[in-house]
Amino acid sequence: MSDEYDLESGPDPATFAAAAAEPDMDEGADDPVYAVGVGPGNQEYLTPRGERAIREADVVVGFATVVEFVEDLTDADLLTCGYKDEAEALEEFGERVAAGESGTAVAMGDPNHSGYQFVGKVQDAVERRDTERPVRVIPGISSLQMAASRARTPMEDTEFVTLHKSGDLAADMDRLAAAATADERHLLVLPRPYDRMPGDIAAFLLEAGAKSDLEALVLEKLTHDDEQVHRFTLAELAEHAGGSGKEDTPFSDLVVLAVRQPV
């Protein structure tokens, strides 16, 4: 995968990250680079293994809003970025890892639930300079797990879909519609700020034939001091549909939508 990719036509970094299983574990020999899920934002939900990878790194890369949750845990150089300068930060990260520094990339929650595009970009930045150093994922506690606990939606009875990614979402939305209607499963959804927020998802599900009185919970800033759980019917939540900007929704970008089927 090169630095230039079009998410509408590929290659998608998430596909690159999932192309092959990790090599056999031998951390002492292969000196891996880590992609760590930092949890939902409260350090009490950061795993000890993830904390050690952050603490022992020479250089840590991640979005500024993620790095700020763990910056007091390490003396590493911090390469923070946003979407616009992500490529430049990962370029420097890859160069420093290739020069022999230990590197850790940090992502919100658990990369296995949402974040494989970022893992793919990290892996590409590392492999193009040093093919001998694997990127290993250290999973974290996801906001999805917290939401399942708060909403009491057992994962085995729940359809999880992440919309928190770039590119076309049509297949993901169709999967949500089928789960909410034909399969009658609970839903746990990571919305995409700010064009596919909880109100937009609710409106889409209603158009697809979901029952208007299904319970819909918008779980916001889970594990943070200002955590909130907003309770609606699906029809009530759909009243917040529309728009594509921060000002068009009453919810922040740190939300999980849970839609409960009758039990």
C-alpha cells in the first residue's frame, strides 16, 4: 500500500491491516511496534500491557485527542496529529522506528472494534522502511464494551457496526437495517462525526422498517466524569436527524448508539 489511496476505490488501510495474521509471538526477538487501544478515555480502563507499551516507547504517535489521555504515562516523544497532518506524523514515526527507536501508536478504545484504518496506516509506515519489525495490536477496553454493559445488550444477541471510518458506508448501513428488522437483534453502533450521527441512523432505520418504539440509548463520553446516557424511542431520536456539522447535532463525537429489541 502506498501513501496515496482513495477510500472510495481502495486500497483501504483496514484491508491492508487485515491481510495476514500476525507472525508467531517472540517479542524478545522481533522487537515489535505496538498499536495500543487506550480504552474509552479513563485511565482506569487502560490495560497494564497497553500502559507498559506506552511507557517503554521512545516515540508515541496518535491523534491529539487520544494522546492527551496517556501523555502523563510516558517520557516518549509525542507525535500528535489530526486528519490533515496524519500522513506527516506517521512518516516521521516510520523513519524513527526504522532508525531503531521503539515505537507505539495509540488509538481510542480497542483497534479491533474501530480503528483498523489507523492500524493499516501505521503498519504501512513501518513496513515500507523496516520489514523485519511487525506491528502488534494490544487490544483495549472499547466504548462498545462499556455501552453493552450500560445498555444490557449481550454481545451474542447484538449486531455491532462501526461507522467511524472513512469511505462508503452503504454496506454497513444495510447490515444495520437487516439486523434491526429481519433479524430483530440489538444494535451497537459507533456513529461517524458528523454526517452519520445517532439521529441520522435512527431515521435510516425507520425508513428501513424498524419499529418506531424501539428503545434507543445514546451513550455519551462513557467512563468520563461527564458521562451521560440519553434515552429515546427510535422515533424520538430520529427528530435529531439532518446536517453534517457539529452544530447540527446535540451529541458529541464520543457517543455509542444502542438500539434495544424487546426482551
